[in-house]
Amino acid sequence: MAAPIIRLSKVCKRYGAIVVADAIDIEVAGGEALGIIGPNGAGKTSLFNLVAGTVKADSGTIAYRNRDITSLNAAARCRLGVSRSFQIPHPFSGMTVFENVVVGAAFGGDMSEREAYAKAVEVLELTGLKAKANAMADSLTLLERKRLEMARALATGPELLLLDEIAGGLSEHECRELVAAITGLRKTGISIVWIEHVVHALLAIVDRLLVIDFGRIVAEGDPKTVMASREVSEIYLGIEADA
Amino acid sequence: MSAVTPDWRVERATATSRLAAVVAIVALIALAAAPAWAGRADMRLLSEIFTYLALACLWNLLAGFAGLVSVGQQAYVGFGGYMLFAFAILLGVNPLLTIPIAGILGALIAVPVAVLIFRLSGAYFAIGTWVMAEVFRLVFAQVSALGGGSGTSLPVAVVKDIAEGRDMREWIVYWAAFLLVVVVLGGTYWLLSTRRGLALAAIRDSEVASESLGVRIWRTKLMIYVVSAGATAMVGALIFLQKLRISPDAAFNVNDWTAYVIFITVIGGIGTIEGPIVGVIVFFLLRETLADLGSIYLMILGLVAIVVMLKAPRGLWGFVQDRFGIELFPVRRRIRYPLD
Ligand SMILES: Nc1ncnc2c1ncn2[C@@H]1O[C@H](COP(=O)(O)OP(=O)(O)OP(=O)(O)O)[C@@H](O)[C@H]1O
Ligand SMILES: [Mg+2]
């Protein structure tokens, strides 16, 4: 098997008494789509913070394409090809939607401003934000902000894309569009890790599913098998109700 | 991807900004020609306005755009001033030439200072900058060749290096101040409209998001700190070329070179390019009409500051911008799809 795109080895992180990552080991293969589910407060977003470099691990190592990136900051990791969306959107509120996306392309994608414009146009089209391009980011609705999160992350030209709850609140139709867009992305060969409470959308995409609780991986494997497992029904009762 | 021309383009200028550019050019020509129409006192006042505008513009770049709230920029004003005296008196360099020298050395000295104070954040950063300025003051007070604690004056022979005649000298100093403020304003605008400026705007809105999108925060802030320190040192050299006399207390004065500058920027509109221009006009209008009132004048300044902060927290220009959406220096990028 080829080297994994990302490998976490014994990654630990705690906030006081709360353990959000308890010796986590994860590997994601190139081109793979991995789904992550788990109850509120399980440590899913914390895991993204650790992988993207937003938060430093207390111990353990993180390797990207066999290269140790544990000590790199988020900006350096993004330039290497790791990009994430935030569960709680952080738009650049003093900028337009277009400019928000240009930032991702220009810095994460290391492009000149001209090239970044072209990339931003492409991504806005893909994410359905074209009509909002010149709107100020702080005028967007929550759903549009989530789309902007994804657009900015995509503009950086990631090889590993981390998506944190982007399907919540979408209508049936919008959800199908999202699934289609992500399916299209997968064809370009990028790897995706997707945290999602809307399980049916997740299951339409991912090759493998991981269940996290109390900062630990409690189940892992083929999505259907995992969903049917005793662990999921025990600790994860009621997730479908959210969807 | 095909090679056809794209069906979109990016626009920066607006109708107001084009009009503003025309007005600005006319004003610049008029100000450049001031020696032809203004008296000596007016030109001195204008020079002083220029230096304050340049300082406010640079402080705004630091605090308003890079989020580096410094209360120690007097360190670089004083440093620049002392470089003028050091190079002109001790090394015989032409006083005008010491201005760019002060700029380069100011930027260089800012690098180790930044490495020290960038470890601090928020209020601690502000205190750190002020402590550094005090360190600068104490160091220069030790240099006996430059008058130690009581300071020194620029010898007549050195002053004559600028120009023989007094009128010509005044004109040259005026033009130097004019040139410097044009370069500082123009340079700030240019910087903010480039890719770097985009990074700064992103950092200002959300550090967490900009970092995760690949923006190098530390490096961008360092660049801004160093550039603004260098430029502030140039303004410092120029200020003391106008004054012809320097002392540690005058050179590193927190009131003159930081408090008034913050007043100007905050009143005018922090984080906008136009703000310092509006602020400097308000400040000098107040000063020229009320300065005779002594301490009442200072109380009025305080009152104005409080009223503006309560009624228009983004300053006078921020207020205008929120109300009417005017941008005189357009940095916003608007995309147009003309074929749609
Ligand atoms: N910076 C922080 N300081 C202290 N506690 C934190 C911090 N970040 C997260 N936590 C805590 O760590 C735990 C895990 O949070 P995390 O955001 O990773 O959960 P999650 O699995 O993403 O949950 P959700 O499904 O609600 O998004 C929570 O109890 C949270 O309160
Ligand atoms: Mg979460």
C-alpha cells in the first residue's frame, strides 16, 4: 500500500480534565474518503484542530505523506495541502465573499493575485456562491457561511480536505447537490475526512467510517457494518434523529 | 481550460475614488507649490501637519491594520532624530541624506525589538513597546557626544549644508516633509492594495481562519512592524530637522509622538486609509483655534475623543463609510461578469 496521506500516531490532547484526544492512531490513504461520527463533545472538531495545526498536540506525532509535520503551524500545513473548514464559520467579515476565497487561493495555494482571482471564480461557481461574490461576508446566512467555509478551503488546492459539519440544515435537494459536489471532488483524487451528523449524506460518500467518543476511537471500518455495530447503537443512539 | 479571455474581470476603482484621485492630484500640486503662495509660518504649520499625518498613517498601519497596538512609536521618532544628529554632526553627512539612513537603521533595529516584544500579546505588547521606548531614551541619554541627558543643537555649519539661504532652506525642509508624507500615504495605500494587504485584512478579521488558509501571520506582522518603524524613524529625522534641536525628553516624548498620533487616528477612523487624513485636519483645527486656552484645550481634546468614541466608534471616517459606503482609496476587489 502507498504511504498514507496523513498518519496520526498516539496523538494526545487534553484541556484540564477533559481528554479530547486519547492516544489517537489514524491513517488516511491517498484518495480515500473517511467519515467521522460521534456524540457532541466527543472530540471530533478537536481532532481537526490537531490535524490542521490550529491546536498543538500534547504528545504523539502527525505525518503528512511520510513527513513529520507535528511542529508545523497551521499556515505551513495548509501550504503543504491540508485544508479544513470550521464547524463554526469564521468568515473575514470585512471582505466580500470573493475576497474571502481569494485569500485561500493566494496564500494556501501560493498563487499570485491574478491566478488567485481565476481560482476563486472557479471555486465560487462550484460551491454555488457566484451570485453572492460581491456581497460582504458578514451579510451571509449561516448556510451561505458554511458554503464559504468550504469554498475557502477548496481554494487552497488541498490534497487532504477536512470538512466539519457542512450538511446540517440543508434541504433534501441542497443535500443531494452537496453530495454530488463532493463526489465530483473525489474524482480529482483528493482525500477527504468528513465529520457529519447528517449520516445519510456521509454514507453516500465515505469509504470508511470512524466513531469517536471521549477522545477515543470506539469503532472503525466499513460504514454499513459500523453503523450496524453494537458500539454505535449503544453510545450513539439518536443520531439519525438529527439528520 | 481554454485560452479564451475569461468572462469576468476584477475592478478596484469606483466613481467616487476616481473623483477623489482627481481632487487629490490638484491638492498635491497646490501643496507642492506652497512656497509660491504660503508665508513662512503657514509652511511651517503645513510641514508639521505633514509629519503628524505621516506618523498617524504609520501608527494606523500598525494598530489598525496589523493589530499591533503600540504605544512606543516614539522610540523610532527619537531614534530617527538622533540618527540625524549623529550622522550630521559626528560624521559630516548632509542632513537631508540622514533621513533615508535613519529609515534603514530604524528598520534594522526594529527587527531584534520585534523578536522580543512579539512574544507579548494584547496589553502586554503595548506595555512592551513603551518599555522599549524608555530603553531607547535611556540609551541615548548616555551618549555624551550628542549632549547626553540635556541634548544638543544642530550647528550652523551643518544647517547651511541644506542650503545657504534661509528661504531656500525652509522650502527644502518643507518639500522633504511633503515628499515624505506623500510616500508614506502612497506606500501605505499601495501596500494595502497588494497581496500583503489582503493578508493583513484577513488577519485583522480572523487570525485563526487566516492561519488555516495559509497566511503567515508572524511574518506578515513582522514585515509591517519593521516597515513602519523604518518610516517612523525617517519622519523622526525630519521632525528634528525642523526643530534643529534634540534632547532625550523631546525625542522620546510619549505625548507628542504617540498620544496625539493615537488621538488623530482614532478620531479620524482607525483601520481606514482616509482616517488619519480626517483626524489630522480635526486635530490641527482644534489646536489652531483653541491652543491659547491652555489646559482647557486638552480637556476639549479629551471630550472630543470621548464623544467620537461613543457616537462613532469607528471614527469620523468610519461613520461616513458606514453611512454612505464611500471609499476614497479603493482596496476592495469587485468581480464583474460582464457577459452575464
Ligand atoms: N479550547 C478549549 N478549551 C477547553 N475545552 C475545550 C476546548 N476546545 C474544546 N474543548 C472541549 O473539548 C471537548 C471536545 O470538543 P469538540 O469540539 O472536539 O467536540 P465535537 O466532537 O466536535 O462536538 P460537536 O459534535 O458538538 O461539534 C468538549 O467538551 C469541549 O468543550
Ligand atoms: Mg465539532
